Amino acid sequence: MSHILQERHEKLTTSIMDEQQVLKGIFYMLYGGVAVLGMIACCYLLFRRNNAFASDITSSVRLRRWTAALFASITLSHLWYLPMYFLTSTDEVRLSYFIGGLLDCMLVLPLAIVVLFAMLQDRRRPLWPVVVMMMPIIVGVAWCIANRSGALLPLLLTYFLLMVIGIIIYMVRAMRQYGRWLRDNYADLEHKEVWQSFVVLSVILLAFAVYAFEIGGPAYDFVLQMANVVLICYLVWRVETLSDLNIQMPTDTAIAVDDAEDETVTTELAEDNGLSPTVNYNIGMLLKQYCEERQLYLQYDISIIQLAKQIGTNRSYLSRHFASEGITYNAYINGLRIQHFINLYSEAVGTHQPVTAQQLAHQSGFRSYTTFSAAFKKSMGMTATEWMRNIGE
């Protein structure tokens, strides 16, 4: 009887060891695969000129480069953590983990925060606060390495969590400002959705959380690698589908001002939205002559700066004109497009031509039917299909 039990125990032990070896093999393949994926994504963003996901989108070069740098750091992090999986001494493993954490704090984590900043294109945010935020962690981890002690780890983890909370608060406020900037400067918000920036923030924070709450074991290792895969894939897609919005102020316009003056005028908009009656009247006539009669509003993705250049003024004066009229640039352009849609549909009904709302929306200057639907319902109080059905009846 004891002989049988011993055989079963040996078989069970052998089976467990075989399963562990299989899991280790799968993990090493996943670990190496993520490193290769990061390098491929890095090279793709640096060297490919045309987008694979959205060929009609020109993505931000600045964002592509920072994201490529993040992917390169993720690949490097897999190299400097690699010895930890082959060391046997507990002290050596811990030292290797500390060194990897120090390098992460110097490269991976700051670059992730910089990518978040770069996605907000309303203005170029200073990057030095990122270095300042990371310095206490870098110094603390360096102390742990020098003294081969983890005494500061609870304090560093607490600071890390407080830093993440601060980043969340800042990014939520910044993305709300970014959303208002988009609505004030663009009529068609396709590929500029702010909620996707929130998704990127959530994915990066998920990776941070998995990284910070290191619990050990194969489950943690697999979850961390899968978080890296999700982060790399989603960031590549987001970078490819986010339009470059860093358009410059025109320098040869009739009422042009330099950058410093434009910033001053923009600041003053919060205090005074009015213009002199003569300037306000002239801008209104220019809009009617160039934007409405020449149908500039039919151009996809036309921004307020591009429109200002076409009519011979600057963004600040044009913004003040819309403010004095009690509307926004977004509402002005979409209002013209919706009226164009109504005219096209009336002509189609008069000539008994079969048309669809999607077709007419595209002909009216809307690249995205979702944007058209939201603008139409806000303007008319009903969906386009409901309105077309009522007109038909």
C-alpha cells in the first residue's frame, strides 16, 4: 500500500514539475514576444510614413517620436529584468529587481507620462515637472540599491500612488480643457475624441497599478506582460488615428498679429468678447463672402485658424466675433453644413432622387456621420432620419 502511495506521489510531483516547466516556457515566449513587439512598434512609428490604420490621417510627428521612445524603453526593460528570472539567490534577485525598478523610473514611467502630455495638442506642456516628480523615487530606489535594503519601499510606494492620483487629477482637468479647445477650433471632431485619451490614461494607469502592486508568482508575470501588449497595441492605433492639430498662426493675413499679441488677445477673451462695430461687421461680411458663398464649410476638418487665414484675419479676432454673436466656431460651421444638408435633401425630394442621410451628410462637409448626427439633433431637436421621414410625410 505504501509503495502505491509513493508511486502516486512521485507521479503527482513529476506532473506538477512538468506543468511548471510548460508554464515557464510559455512565459518566456510571451516575455520575448512582448520585447519584440515593442521594438517592432518603435520602428514602425519612426520609419513608416503612411498610416496603416487610417491612410487619410496625418498623425503628429512629435507624438509618434515620444511613443516610439516609450516602446523602445519597454523593450529595454525586458532586457534589464531578464537576469532576475535566472538568478537563484534571493538577495541577487532582489538587487536585480531594484536595478530594473531604477531604470524604469528613469525611462519607462517618465516616457509614459510624456506620451499622455503629447496627446493633448492644444498646447505644448512643459516636461520638466515629469523629471521633478520622478526624482524622489529615483533617489529612493538608488538608496535601496546602495544599501541593499527595502526599508524605503513602503514610503516609495505611497509616494508613487500619490503621484498617480495627482497625474489623474491633472489629466482629467487637462483633457476637459482639451475638449473645449477642440470644440472651439474644429467642427468635425472625428479622430479627435477626448474619451479615447481617457482610455489611454486608463490603460497606462492599469499598467502602473500592475507594476506597483507586485505580488509575485506566475499570475502576476503573465498579467504584467499582457498589460504591456494591450498598451503597445492600443497606443499604436491611437497614434495612427489622432490627427496632427499643431497648426501654426498665419503670418501674411490682413489683420495678423504676432504670437505674443495673439496669446494676449486670447487671454483677454475671457474678460471681453466684443469687437468694435466696424471690425465685427467687416468680419461678418468676410465670412459671408468667403466661407458661406464659396462654401468653405464643405472642406473636411477645416479649423478656425485655416478659416481665419482664408478670410484675411486671425484666430483671436474670429473667436471674438463668434463670441459677440453668441455662438462658437463649431456651431457656426456645423450650422452651415446642416443647412446645406437640408438644401440637398429638398432638391432630392423635388427631383425624386433616392438619397440617404449618410450620403448627404458626406456631401455637406461631414466626414463622420456620428458627428453629423450629434450636430443635427442638437440643431433640429430630432435625428436626421426622423426629420427626413417627417418631411416625406
